[in-house]
Amino acid sequence: MSDASAQKNQLDQLIKLASYASVCVAVTLLLLKIFAWFSTGSVGVLASLVDSFLDLLASLLNMFAIRYAMTPADNEHRFGHGKAESLAGLGQALFISGSALFLIVFSIERLVNPTELHAIDIGSIVVGASIAITFVLVAFQRYVANKTGSLAIKADSLHYASDLFSNAGVLVGLVLYQQGIINADPIIALIIGIYILKSAYDIGDEAIHHLLDHELSEEEQDRIIEIAKKPPEIIDVHDLRTRQSGRTKIVQLHLVMDGLTSLMQAHAIADEVEDALKNEFIDIDVLIHLDPDSEIQE
């Protein structure tokens, strides 16, 4: 097994571990918040509970999508199954939007019809524990997303990061309620709902970009051209086309060389460029077209 293949396998295992951790954390938080909701009756805690339930569904979807995305390419999917990650990200955006809208509607109802909260101390302890657990998960997910470029893990990390703010808001609402500010709980829950809706939009927007074959970032395109121009035999690089399928970057480009270069030499140079790109980007599919220099041909 090559070094690149071994590194890719290590990253695949890291992504799987992050998806399993997400499911375990979602189950733990859901059970804690069910207990806190029955104890306190807080709309903020209920909102956080509903969010955790949808987190669990999204994390399960994410886990299965990641496993499918890692399935090797076959005769019917020659570019692999990487877009399953983008579909999972879009599914998460829909789940999160649903929880945000529910939270907004429920918060408005509680503002109109306030109710008394109970067992504030228990609710505060549970929410505080949720913040600590979620913080550890988000830190791990951010590490995995930065190291692997996985959209599914990045989406998961974004919505758990929104949970951090959500839980912090719930905690503040419970504390303010103890200080006599009755409407603090639903007002903060309403603000959290709007924030979660914005997070869902960000996740969905990136997933749609991937599904519609949006170009790679300008920085990545510039780096690809820079690497492709390194061999001294390369006169120019043009017609660069890029897209991303899951974690796989798909790149097509034309290399211009002296028209008198032999086919064997041109092929070796193209292989050199392809190898350099694969050393720079861990998961990349490269297609190179060779063009003779028009001025020399004339």
C-alpha cells in the first residue's frame, strides 16, 4: 500500500470515529435533557431537547452517509460515492431548520402565555453538563474536519457548535428567571432559534454548492496552477475545471508544451504534474489534456 493510500485510510478511520462520537453524544444529551425537561418545564430546555433529538437523527444520517461515501468507485459510479456527504449535509440543514422553526413558534407562544418553571438547579446542572460534553465533541469534529476536509463532519460540527450557543442561552435564561426576569427564558430561546436557522442556511448553502459542482476555492485553483507550471517544459496551463465530490477534488486541465516534444516525454511530464498534485492534495482525481504550443506549430 502506498503512503498516499495509507494516509487516506487513516483519514477515513478518523472520519468514521467522529461520526460514531457524534451519535453517542447525541444519545447522551437527549437522555439528559428529557430528564431536565420533566424536572423544570422550561421552554428553553424543551427547545434544547428537540434540537438534541434532531441532532441524533442528523448524526445517524451522517454516519450512514459517510460509510456509503467511502464505498469504492464501481461501474455505475465511476467518480465514487462522495456526494453522499453533500446529501447528508443538505439533510442536516433541513433537520436543523425544522428544529429552529419549532423553537421560534414555541418561544413566541410562551411569551404570550408565560408559565412557571421548576427545579431550576437541576436544569442548570444538566445544561452545564451538556455544554461541557458538546464542547469536547465540537473540538474533536473541528480537528477532523480541518484534517480531512469532510463536508459531512463540518456540517455536523456547525450544528453542534450552534448547540453550544443554544445551551449557553438556556443556562442564562434559567439564571435570569431565578432573578425574577420571567420572560428571559422564551426570549433567549427565540434568539437561539433564529441563530440555529442561520446555521442551517450556511450548511445547506455549502452542500448545494458541492451538489451543483461549484468550483474549488480561488486559493486551491491558484495552487493547482502553480504546481502544474513547475516543470520547465510546461509553457502554459489553461482550461482548468474543478469540482468536489465528498472529499475528492476532481480536476481537469490542459498543459501546453513544445509541439516537438515526443509523446513519451509529454506523458512523463504529465505524470510528474499529476503526482505533484496528488502529493499536495490527499484525495484528488486528475485528468490532464496535452496541447502543443501553437506558435511552434505555425
